[in-house]
Amino acid sequence: MASPVETEKNPIDVTVIGGGLAGMAASIHLSRAGLRVLCIEADVADTDPVGESLDWSAPDLLKTLGLPMQSLLDQGIATYKRHVVLKLRNGSEQHYVPGEWLGKPPFNIDLRTLHVDRSQLNRAIREIFLASGVTLIADRVVQVETTGRSVDAVLTASGERIASKWFLDASGSAASLFPRTFKLPAYEYGPHKVAMWDYFSVSESIEGTTLHTDGAGPRYMEWVWQIPIHPDTISVGYVSPGESVKEKRQRGLTVQEIFLAQLERFPDLRGLVQSTDSPRTTSFRCRVYANIAGPNWLVAGEAASMVDPMTSNGVTAALRQGAEAAELIIRYRNRGRISRLAGAMYGQRVLSLARFFNSAIENVLYDWPIRNRIGPFQAGDMYTIPAWSLNVVYSRLRPRGFVSTTFFRLLVGSLRSLIGLFHWICSRSGPSPAVSAAALSG
Ligand SMILES: Cc1cc2nc3c(=O)[nH]c(=O)nc-3n(C[C@H](O)[C@H](O)[C@H](O)COP(=O)(O)OP(=O)(O)OC[C@H]3O[C@@H](n4cnc5c(N)ncnc54)[C@H](O)[C@@H]3O)c2cc1C
């Protein structure tokens, strides 16, 4: 890793803030195109990375970085994900598998995707990133200097002032540096949520992601993920509204006790209770910003849009947005500023997809009306069929210009409105559960 750079002596073309997936993906694409890239990362130790169950579009995006599916499997970084299982406390379960038609022309999608060990994946991408010539510095951006809608420089905690022609904000959802600097409009979804998770050794695992939940009943759904990141290691995590965790903490429960109580509730997970210390935790709010492109800057990854973990769409979004943001800088490198239309189209694509994923998962699964009306298994179908198909259509259509982006936005907007309408109808046709049973237990 390089020591802090003197940017006047070593001019750089692009400053990338954040060396997570979006920042590293963008840096690699930019550097391969011959741009001089400086990436500033506050946590080079990469503490507790998340994002282990990948959507079907992610493997192709990893391949463009130099990490084809087979090499990730051969290196023990990934396991196959062939389906998603929704498993209820009463033992019933439903398997969600991508439709056979997706594997046939014109889609030709590989019907397998991956679970990944995120620490190992991040290390593998970082090797490619450093080998591609990107300069990485360990520092934290604390201030953004602007003139009008342009970014001039960023100031770091160690006192560096870093100026460049182009900037990419990939600082993640907790920081969202440019959206906050430019006070960009935000759309928020669902309550603040808390996730707590840990890793367990198992004798065998299945080639799928399992979501454990109560199913029909609770007003707002809480759930536990089970992801086989290695054939003998599973990641298990509990996601809950922050208020529910706060209330349990006020009753004197520790984070570990809250986590263990959740594992106890599901027959498959009870056996794990003896082998956990203090779980890792994080909190988040699902949200997406509008207008995420300026004349010489863009926002990518969770800094632009935080999609709910249940959608398994964050990794795809980060890699895809990193690639598209890099594409725009490369296209406009000689002109010196991104065309307003191209920047607006990029922003619209990010906005429409994040709004769809977040509103669909909230309306169909987290919230009670649709889940209780048609049952959790059919609600699972109602979410997965359009959500998985949209990602496939996006990967194949590769919308970039006005016409393809508008077509895609209309498609996504119509699906979102239909689901919103159905949620409204269901909320009027059944009694509202008063208090979450899950929130009262444990
Ligand atoms: C609990 C949970 C579970 C998830 N599970 C899944 C899943 O199963 N599948 C899936 O696809 N997605 C999942 N996601 C989402 C996925 O992990 C993320 O969308 C993805 O990793 C985001 O990558 P990113 O590069 O945008 O952000 P990050 O990985 O957050 O990277 C941002 C980087 O910026 C750095 N940074 C922050 N501020 C500054 C600053 N001021 N200066 C310099 N650097 C800074 C940070 O240190 C960080 O390294 C999950 C998310 C959560 C919260």
C-alpha cells in the first residue's frame, strides 16, 4: 500500500473514496482504461465485511474483474448457490429456483450463482486492484470541497488535500459523502434495522441460501439467514427492526442473548447455540438517493443506494454501479465533464432498481398485508419472480442511453406500482396484526 501521495507532484485523474466492492470495481475498470486512480479507504483492515449470498447477475460482474465463477470455487472463496429456501418455524419450507426459461436463449443465464466468503473475496479483488496500478491510501475523507455542483478536492483526517479531475464516492451507506455534501433527495424504506451474525462449523451444508422466519402472522417480519460460505462453514445472521432490538436491550438482554434466543426459535439452528461468542453487528436504513451524478463526480454502491439484505442484491448493485460509473468517466475523460443526460440516466437506473427492490421487499414480505393474505410462500414467489427477472433483463439489455433506460424505468415503475396497489388492497381486506409476535418473544 502506498504512503499518502502528494497529488501536485503525482497528478491523478480519479479519486475514489472507499475501497469496498463498488470502489474497488470502479478503480480496476478505470485503471485498466489508463486513468491514474487514487483510492482512499478508511478501514484497510476490512472489518466484518457482509454480503455473502449473491444474486444471479453477480458472477458475470466478478468475471469482468478477473474472477470467473470456477476460479472462485477452485480457490475455496465461494460455494454454489442453486436456490433460496424459505423455511418457517413449523418446519414447512418452499424452494425458489430460477425458471428453466432463464437458462435458454435469449437469456442464457447460468442457473447457479454463488455464496462467498467476503473476507477472502475482498482480498482476491484487492490483489487485482493493486496489480492494476491503483494507488491505495489508508485515510478517511472528512471534508469535500466544492464549487457549485463540481467537486474540487477532498480533505482527509491526516490533513491531506487531494485534488483531481474526477471523483467517485463509493463510501458506503453509513457515510454517503457526496449525497450528504450536496444534500441530495433521498427515498427511505422500512424502519432502521439491525443485523447480528456469526459463523459456525457444520458437517454438511446445502447449496442454497435459507431464510428462516415466522411466516404469516407478525405485523413486521424478522428473519434469520443461513448461508454456506464454505462446505463446512455457515454464516447465520438475524435481521430485525432497530426498535425491537432496542426494546430487548432495555429489558437487560445482551446482544449475544438476543442472537441466541433467535437461533433457539428455529429447529435447524438450535444446535448452533452452544458455539457462539459475541456476534458481529451492524445497523442500516434502506434508502436511495436521486441525482447521484454531477459534472465531475458520481456516487456508486451503497453510498448511492442501500438495498435490503434479503434481496441479495447489494453485491450486484455495487459491482454494476462501480462498472457503470467508471464507464461514464472513461467516456467523458477528454471532454472533462459528464454529459447531463448520461449522468441523469445513470442516476435513474440506480434509483429505479433500488426503489423497486426496497419497496417490493417491504410491501410483499416485511409488511403484513400481502404476506398474511396470500401466505408467505406465495409472497416469496410474488417477490422473487419479478426481482430475479428484472436483474436478468438488466444484464441482457444493458440500458445506457435515453431510450433503453426509459424503457427499463417504465417496466420497473409499473411492477412497483402494481405491487404497491396489491399491498393497498390487501391492507384494506384483512385485520391488522396488533403487535409482532416475534417482537414480544425472546
Ligand atoms: C447485514 C447485511 C447483509 C448483507 N447481505 C448481503 C447479501 O447476502 N448479498 C448481497 O448481495 N448483499 C448483501 N448486503 C449488501 C452488500 O454487502 C453491500 O451492498 C455491498 O458490500 C456494498 O459495497 P460498497 O462498496 O458499496 O460499500 P462498503 O462495502 O460499505 O464500502 C464502503 C467503503 O468505504 C469506506 N469509507 C467509508 N467512509 C469513508 C471515508 N470517509 N473515507 C474513506 N473511506 C471511507 C469504508 O471503510 C468501506 O470500506 C448486505 C448488507 C448488510 C448490511
